[in-house]
Amino acid sequence: MERTRWDLDANAEYAKTAERYGFEYALTQIRFMAGYGAEFQHESVSFSQALLHHTERLVVMAALLPGPWNPAVAAKQIASIDQYSKGRIAVNVVSGWFKQEFTSIGQWWLDHAERYRRSREFIACLKGIWTQEVFNFSGDFYQFHDYPLKPKPIARPGRPYPEIFQGGNSIDARENAATVSDYYFMNGNTLEGFQTQIADVKERAAKHGREGQVKFALNGFVIARETEAEAIRVLQEIQGKANIEAVEAFGDAVKNAGASTSNKTGMWANSKFEDLVQYNDGFKTKLIGTPGQIADRILLLKSLGIDILLVAFLHYDDEIQQFGEQVLPLVRKLEAEGRGKDEAFEIELTGDVYRKVEA
């Protein structure tokens, strides 16, 4: 039985525990309407601010959804919170896949390519508002005329404004990452899938004059146990006890997300029921096994070019600490020994687990 709670007190404790054990980032999700088993989600910007007030070093990513949010409001909110938190807020711009969430609140439902084009303008506006003294923009979705924002976010070397994350598997998503985003968020995938996405985004970024400017983040679900067999049993139990109605409702809501893209590779395009139990295909990231196995897989992912792992757990009350005590120190030790840099070596050691074809 999952013991993770949704209230602020619990999440503040999760954030403080994560910070204490060396986690560097946390993400708050955004969902404007309750549904498909995800009823209890707080509003992401105010929730992020609350968590930042309970921590000292953790960077918290607030999810923003163009459409309900205007970039002027978002830029002002995030700039203020950045000042309050001494530069510890980031944003994750999501383009939206849940049609009913838009139509229920009177928002236009755009087709896939247009949603991503709007997100590209949204991100460009955030960056411009945050970095230019007076911002002007004439787009299809947003317009600004001699707009000054003060106070601006805190600027530091290597971080001129709050970091901007953005995800998706489609060509539209990759093009957004290449043109405007700081981080490209990926879902779980195969080894070849990771390599293809990373290479594609890097190539596109270079064509836009942004070579080396896009970093990569990945969703993963962690089940660390004394033996691999025990970890797999926990995974099977999670999948076996999943709320079938909720998972199927989620599946119905996203089934067109992948098929609606030009190359049929959008998010969840190849996800089965078992994958959808964890929203971001986190089981496919294969962080399921002994602490040693998980550490090896993290170093493989690092060698592929993945900079940040966003990990989820079944029991946050216990497993954040367990990960911080059993897995993270091992990762750091192996990194100090030079691991995580040689892609060919890491693939030879660990890559087969990401090549397995599931029945």
C-alpha cells in the first residue's frame, strides 16, 4: 500500500529529506482539473514557493501550462519567487495533452503542432522578459510592447534566468528544445531511443546556433531492494494493484498524444498498460534492482548525456532516505573513480537491460 501523501506538511518533509541527502532538484506538477486517479494536485507555482520556503538549497521546478497561463503573469510570478528564494526556482513548460482540461475551463484546444508552437513563443517571452530591459514581441499567440519587468530574477554566471525545462517525444518537442529550452525532459525509453533523442536534439540545436546549450533530463521510477528479484516483485505488485479504471482513463486521455504527431512518436505512443501505471514511463528507465545495479544504470544514463534524473518512489516517506543512503553515495564514489564518462564502457557493462524486448 502506497504511503505517500499529498498534503503540504508531508511534501515539505519529503523536500527537506531530499535536500539533506543530496538531491538537487524537485518538480511540482500541474493539473487544473481532477481526474484519472490524480485528483489531489496543488497549483504548481504556489506549491513550489511553499516548498522553497521549507528548504535552503533545493531548486524547485514549477510546471507551467501555456493557455491557462499568460507569459506576463508567469514571468512576474517566477521572478518574484526567484527573489524570495535567492535564485532557486525553475520552470517546466508543458504543452498539454489533456483536451478536457482545456475545454472545461473555456480554453481553445489547439492541435499538437500549434500547442508546441505556442509553447515555443511562451518560452521565448519568458526569456526575453527576464533578460531584456524593455521587451517587445510580436507573435501569433503573444504580443508585448515596450514591457519592462522589475524586479527581474536573480542572474548568476551560467544562470542568467530561471532554468527552463520542457519535454515531449515528438519532433515538435525536440524542435522546441533545440530552439528555446535549457533542458529537454525525456520519458523512459530503450537505449537506442535515448541515443536517438539526444543526438537529434543536439543536431537541431547546432543548426539553430545553440550547440552545447541544451541539457537533458530524464524521468525514472526507483525501486531499490536487497535483491533484484525482490525489486521486480515490488514492481509487479505495483502494476498488479493499479487502479485499472484510473489507468485506463489516463490511457484514453493520452492515446492520441503520440498518434497525433507527424512522425507518430509523441509521448506514450508505445506505452502499454503496465507502463502507464507510472505517468512518465518511469518504469522503462529501469532503476529497479539492487542499489549497485541502480548506480550502474545511473552512470550509463549519465554517459549518454543525461544531466538530471527526476526520480519517483512508491513510499516517499522511506525511500527518499533509502536512495540517499544506499544509492547516491555509491554513484558519487564511482563518479570519483571515473565512471559515467565512457559511453562505450557503460553500455558494455549495463546496456543490455535497456535493450530487452518486453513481451
